[in-house]
Amino acid sequence: MRLVRNVKLFFREGNSDKTYEIDLCEVGPEQYTVNFRYGKRFGTLKEGTKTVTPVALAAATTIFDALEKEKRSKGYLGEQEAVQDLSFVPVDTSVVADPQDAAILKRLQGALENKPAYKTAWKTSRVIWKAGERKLKEAVPYLIKLMERGDAMQRYTALWALGRCADPAAVPVLRSYADNGSYAQNIRMLAANGLLLTLPEEERNAHIQSHFHRLPESLQQTIAGDNAQAIFDEVQQLVMVKSELNYPMLEDLYIVAYNNKAVRDAIIGFLVHMPLRPSHFQHIRHIFKQAELRDDQGIVGTLAVRFERELPMFNHPGKRLDYDGNEYHPNVFVPELQETFKIAREIKKPGSRLAYSNKTRNYLRRRVLRNLRAAGKRGDMEYVRLATAMLLQYEEQRDARQEYQVKQYSWVNGRYTTWYKQYPAHAQAVFLNYILRGNNPDLKLDSNGTAWCFQVDRNEKGEITREATMLRDHPDTVKAQQKGTLLQKLFGWLGGEKQTPAPGVVPPTYQPETAPAAPASEVPYLELWRQMPQAFVQLLIAGRMEVVHLFAMEQLKSHPEYADLKAKMDEQTIYYLLISHFNVPALFGLELAKEKYNPANLSFFLLYAVTMSPLEVARVQGLDWVDQNKAACFGDADFLMRMIFNPYKDVRNYVRQQLTPEHLPIDKARALVGKAIAALLASNNLADDVNQNLNDGCQILEHFCADALREVDMKVITDLMNSPTPACQAFGVRLMVMKQGQLNFAELSDQLLRNLVASQHASVRMAGMSVLKAMPEAELLRRAEVLLDIVLAPYADVRKEIRPLIASLVAKDSRLAVYLVNELVPRLMRKETSEGIHDDIAAILSHELVGHLQDVDTATALRLLYANYRAAQEFGVVVLNKYIPAEALTVKQVIAAGSHELLAVREWSWGFFNRHAARMRYERDAAIGLLDAKWDDTRRFAQEFFRTQFSENDWTPETLVAIADSVRPDIQAFGREMLTRFFKDADGPSYLLKLSQHPSVAMQVFATNYLAAYATDNLEYLRSMEHYFRSVLSRVNKARVAKERIFNLLEKEALKSAEAAAYIGEIIAHISATVSIADKARCIQIMRDIQQQFDIALPITLMPVRTQTI
């Protein structure tokens, strides 16, 4: 049996002095037992076991930890703690200098003895917390003894306070809690962080290493690389991509970050982005409190401002009372999850789907503000560190808000009164306003602690004054208007050069003014800020909000030791100030640079810093200094390289204009090229703007150092081409082209050329095109597949650049043209692989390859014409015009083109008709189909064509009637026009018979024009037109003229013979039963006339007229 773990616990109170020992033993492979012994100290101990049968190591450890926890909760202490307990002597508070410390110790002694030291009752946990806040080492023995004499909160605060006190005597206690798996995660990790503050350095490193080995192996390997971005990416993969209920590794990682800057930078970056949501928020909260314990103000400040900015996941309703006075927890709808929850029940679940309520958020915000104020009251420099950390989190674009005022209504003197409540700038930035203007007596925090507002003017009775009811200037608006004056005050040189007095003008006599008393500062605890003036410099360099910069600048310049502080600022500090994108730090950096500039002892780094500034006035000043020392500046290869690759175009243009070959003899050019290439290979920035700047700098090098660049080894060029930076790739390709005489283009792989022109960066693509243009034509003609891929490249600029090259190549070898045509034409009828590629394919086929389209047959041309893509249709017209003979097309195919949606196709159809008018006359019956095209413009063309191109001999009655037989009104009108124009008497009966069969009213009316001439005296002809007669006469309220003409005809013909009368009488009798009253009267009249002349039975009876003698 092997002893794996052992703990000895002791309990001493009054006459009781007991011991309790616990052993974890290995009794076989993967078999463990937990045994215990207990009894009087130094006496015979009784033995027992907690495992009847051996168990696995994990289960045995859990049993061991739970047993230890149970005994500690009853007041047992570890071996070392017990020794301290035996030697414990209450602190003599009379010798404690600080009265607050003495009061805390008295309260702790009273809590230990159950004898309150003061009449005012404080919870023991609150006293313990105060001891931790003040890092009161004398309280450590009390804290150890009180650890398990209260509730869970008392245990938590005691552990926190022991860590804060950083007394080595607390190590055994903290270790026992950190190593005991039966305690909650937050308890164990709080104790583990406390050990970081109490252990000596060697043991602390071992402690950190133990947590390092608890991390996933992949993360351990990444941390070994000491790259913050790589660590961030790995944590992102482990935490954000993999979904787990919790991520305890985050808290282990925070311990590892104690002495590892890369890990710390990564975890700060991760805490900025990690969502305040379930599975993540519990660890964020633990790390926040662990950071408070360690005075890690960077973490505290980062999270504090997140708690201020980010809205809660849900609103906690708390308890409510129903109508009977009973408490209940209402259901709450959570919009983010689109579900309703019983909050009190859900948040207690191990895998709760809710976190970060409004109550939690408000508590954390109040906690931060309370701790900040407490640190200031104690005179603790941690106030400045925390305030600085929080100010650094604010951003101009995200957090800056204009001052504003809102209209409020209050019940005053029996009526509602309107008054205005004014809110300062950035009112919701609670921490920001407290740190910068918390001493302003007019400002107060609203009752929710979420926004600052200005105090409302009230009289002695507490009533709102008249001034508050009037719309007035906002204090912060006035302050903002004076910002320019403040900047001139901070930077006096901004006002321009001092005016020289005119000759003869006597300056006024100087009279010293009595300095007014310094007003009270709005800034709380300014004396603490002045003890740490480097915080102002940090805010100027790293701050991201203008109001923070103004605060830092104003306080720095008003510091009593400003001159000494300014003298200590080195060029590196000036550089960081100058490169700020905010005006105040950049102006301050320029001011310092002007003071540091010494032409006799030129500092190239200072000149570099000034030319790197986003502030234009600083760059102008820097270029002026460079111009004054041009030879020296251009003679320094490092400085010249930095100017060539400066991110600002005006600096690069200065180099272009001022640099001459005399400044760069071949040896200096080689040195410059070597440094530039080394810097380019070290760059890995893929941002578009950065690559544009680098590309421009490379072009400057190519212009001034061409000879030196031609000497660059091919291996270096390959390294540039393989760089992840697009500008390097493009530069490498151009260098390869510059070595044209020494380069064997046949060795360049097809894939390399394809990769270059397919790059997502334009500079690389254009460099690839320069390689193609430099290649011999014979070599290019061997690579037809590559040329095809480039013609079909996904980028329009590449497709445009390749066209002149294709034109020259196909002029040399038509086989390339035939290959490209056969490959490109089918692609016009497929879906686009890249936007605009159809247009580019059609353009190259219609221009550069237009002389090589012989292989495109009629079927393909027509398929192009009716493809789904406009570019294909337009190219189809080109093919039809140039390569498809007229005899290969039928008239129907040409007419179909006249109904095409594309105007160019319709115009081609019109042109075909004009060019082949004789054929159209020959195939007139098919040609007139153009008149029925669905487009108005085609029908207009067709009408004009047939008017002008066809003569009387070209028409037949059938053709004319066929035109008039159209369903389109405009073509019917055209048909009537043609019938009238080319009418022949011999064809009259035929026209009348065919026109009478047309269903439209207009054509039926038109047919009546021929009734009198061709339908009289021919009963058989009338019989053939019976349907026409019935159709027209049956129309209701239509064709009045046609009806009257038919009635007239029928009436005359009926009276000519009995046979005609019988036939027509039958028609009229049938019509009379279906028509309107007006037509019925006409029918009766005709039937009466027929009966009067012939004895024919008709459905009417003639009655004699009754007469009456008067």
C-alpha cells in the first residue's frame, strides 16, 4: 500500500484538543482507498475508512476532499495553521497607528470571541472585506480562525482578504482550499490567485507551472511560442468554436498570465470580445474578481467599461406579491432566446441558458464605482491605475455623445410645470464623468446609477425655480465652444507667429496683475494623479477619446514638475505621441519634437517620427527639416527606406521629387535595396491600404534603384513571391521581369502564371500581366490553355489587359484564335462564373477574334441569338451579319428575330428584309408573318417595307386578305389599306366572302362596302354569306352601319323573288327574336314588306287599320 496524499487537521477550543488525519492510499493498479484516524492529540487514535472497497483515483480524491472540507467547516485547522493558532496572541490595538485599522482589528477580535466590540453591528464578512481592502497583515490570524465560522460569504471574503494581505502565513490555508476539489470553482481559483500574492518567487513559479500543465496540450504549445495573436486565436478556437457548458481553462490561463506578457495580452483581447452570455459569463465574473484581488487594474478596467456599455441579456423581475399578499416569481420573456422563463428556477440550473441580468450588471457597475471611490479616499495609488485603465477603454466613435436636455413635467403648486433637465456630454459614461469631473458640485448620478445629470435649481422649499423652467444655454455647450481657446492655451504656438511691433510704437508699461485664487478642480483626487504623472502620458499615447486627451494634456501641463517631466520624455515617447490619430497627442508630440530638434546633432529617428504623424502640419514640419538636411537624410539608408515606405503619400511624393541619382550611387543603392527587401520580407500586413503604400514604395525603388534591383538573386525574388504580403508578391514578380535578359521564361510554371493573375490583390495581378507581356510570343503560343484561363479570369482588369496581347498573338498564329473561339463561344451560353465575364468574352470575340469565327455554324448562331444572356445575343448578331449566308436562314427564322427582345437582333431582322427584298417578294406568304411581330417597332418597319417594296403585281387576294385577317387592330387597318389600294373588281366576290368571315367588327363593317356591288342578284352567293349576316345582325348595340347596310341589301333582295323572300324571311324572323327593340322594328318592317308582296308564312300577322268616323 502506497500513501498518495495525507492531511492532518487539529481542533482546539477550551479544554478540547483533537486531531483528525486523512490518508489517500493506493492498494493496487487503479485501486485507491480513503482512511481516517481521529482522537485526542498525542493519544491513541481510532481508525476508520470511507471506502469499503477500493475505488478509482478520481472518486477517491473526491471523497478525500469532501471529508477535509467537512472537518474544516467544523473548525479544524491544518498542521501549520494549528501551530500558528497555538502561538496566536491577540493584537494590541492601542499600538496600531491607523485608527481605522485598529477598529477593524477590534471588530475581528470581537467576532472571534462572540463579543461585539462596538454598538454598531457589522457583518463579519464586511469587516473581513475591509481588512482585505486595506491589506492589513495583522488581521491574518483572525482571518484564518474565522474562515469557517460563518456562511459561504464569510469563507469567500476571508480567502479574498488573505490573498490581499499577501502574508506567507496564509499559504497553507490558501493551498488547502486551492487543492480541494470539493469546493466550488470560484473558491478554488480565488485561493489559487491568492497564492500568487503570498508565495515566494520560486514556489510561485511552480504554482503557475502546475496550472499551465492543466491547459489543453495545443494551448501549451502555442504559449511556448510566445505569440499573443497565436494564443488569442487558439483560445478563440477552444472557447468560441467548441461549445461547452463551461471553460475552466480560462481561469487557469489567467493564472499563467501572471508572469507571461503574451498570455496576458491575449486574455485581455479575448475578454474584450467574449460574450457576456451563459457558459462564458461565469468565468468573466470570476476573472473580474480575481483581478480585483491581484490589483490587476487593466483587467478590471476593461471589464468595468464593458459592464457599463453592454446591455443585459434579460431583466430580472425579482419577487412580486399577488392580490393575496403571497410572493411569487413572474415569468419573463427573453427576446434573445424568444422564450419565456421562470428566472429563479432557470438560473440555478448547472447548464442555465441565462446570464448577465440587469441586476448583475447594476451590481457590478456599483461595485466598480464604490471600489474606485474607496481607493481614492484611502489615498491608494491603485485609484490612479484603475482610473487610467478605465479611461483607456473609452473610444470616440463608440462612447462620445453630445450634451442634451429633456423636457420634464412636475406637479408644482397645484399644476403641472414644465422644466428642463440637462445632461452633460457622455452622460451614460458613468466612470468617465466621475474620473474627469466627479468633484463638480452641479453634477449628480441619477438614482439608477446609469447617467449623470446637472442639478436642478430649487428654492428653500425644494420647489423648482423659474430658471429651471426656461430653456437656457447648456453648460457643456458653452464649454465645447471654448475648446479652441483651450487648445491655444495648451499649445500657444498654434496662434501663429508673434507679431513684431511697428517701429516707433512704445509698448505699454508692464503692470503685474494679482493672480486670482485657483478654482477648485473638478477632478477627484487630483493629488493622487500628480503623484503618478506618467499616467497622463499613457493616456495621451493610448487614449482613444478626445476628452481624455484634453484632461491628460491640461493636467500634465499644469503639473508643478512639468519642465522636468518634459525633459525626461525620450524620442520613443515623442514617436508614440506623434503617430496618434487624435489632434491633442499629435500636437503635443510636435511641440516636443520642435524642442528636441537640433540640426547640429541630427536625430533621424526624430525626423522619422515627425514624418510618420497623421497630423499634416507635423509632416510638413518634418519634410521642412529633411529639406534643410537633404544630403544627410538621403545619405542614411535606413531613414531613406522609411521615407520611401512612409504610409503617407505626400512624404513618398517628396522622395520622388527630391531624390536624384547623385544621392544613390550604386553602393548606396545596393544597401538601400537590401534593407528594403529585408523589411518587406518581415512584413505580414494584408490590409489593402498598407499594401497600396508598400506597392507605391516598391515602385519608387524600381525607379531609382533599377540597376541594383537587377542584381537581386533569384532566390530572394522567389522568397518575395512566396511572401503572404501582396505587395511583396507583386514586387517580386516585377523584379523577375526586370531580369528579363537573364530569365528563362520556359521555366515558369503554368500554375504560377495562373496564381498571379488570379490574386485578389490588383498589384499582384498587374505584375503577373507584366510577366506575360515580357514573355516571348513563341513561349506564349505554347501555353494556349493558360491564355484561355486568363481570358476567363475572375477579375475584369486582367481580362481587359489580356486583349491587346491576344490580338498580337492571333495575328502570328491563327490556330490560337480558332482554339479560343471554340472554347469561348459555348461559355457565352452558360451561367457567368464572374460578374461581367460574358460581356468581356463577347467583346474579345467581336473584336480581337472577329476574323476567325468561320467555325461558328448557323445552329450555333441561332442558339446564341436565343440564349439567356444579352452578351451572347449581341454576339449572335455579329456572327449572323458576318458569317451566316442568307440562304442558310429561312424566312421564318428571320421573322422570329423580329420579335426578339433585343433591339440589335430586331434591327438585324429589318436589315435582312431590306437586303433581300426580292426574296421576300418571292416568299411573300411567309414574309407577311413579320406584320404579326410582338414588337411595335418591327410591325411599323414591316408596314413601311410592304408599302414601299411591294407593287400591285406582288399581291394576291389571298395574301391581302391574310393581312387583313390579323388579330392585331393596327395590322387589320394596314390590311384594309392594302385592300383598298390594290383592289381588283374581278376579285371582289372573293374579297367579300373572305372578309365576311372575319370576327372583328371593323372588318365586318369594311366587308359591307362590297355588298351592293358583289352580293346582289345572286341568291346562292347570299346563302354562302348567311353566317356573316347572322353574326353582324345578332350583335347588340354594335356595328350599326354594317347592320343597316345588310338590312337594306336583304330587304331589296327579298322583294325580287319568292324564293329569295322565303330564304331571307327565315333569317329575319330568327333575328327578330334575339335583337334589341330598334333592330326588332327593322326586322318587322322587312317581314311586313315580304308578306305584302308574297304569300309566305312569317311570325307576324297584319291587322287592318281601325278607322273611326268623327
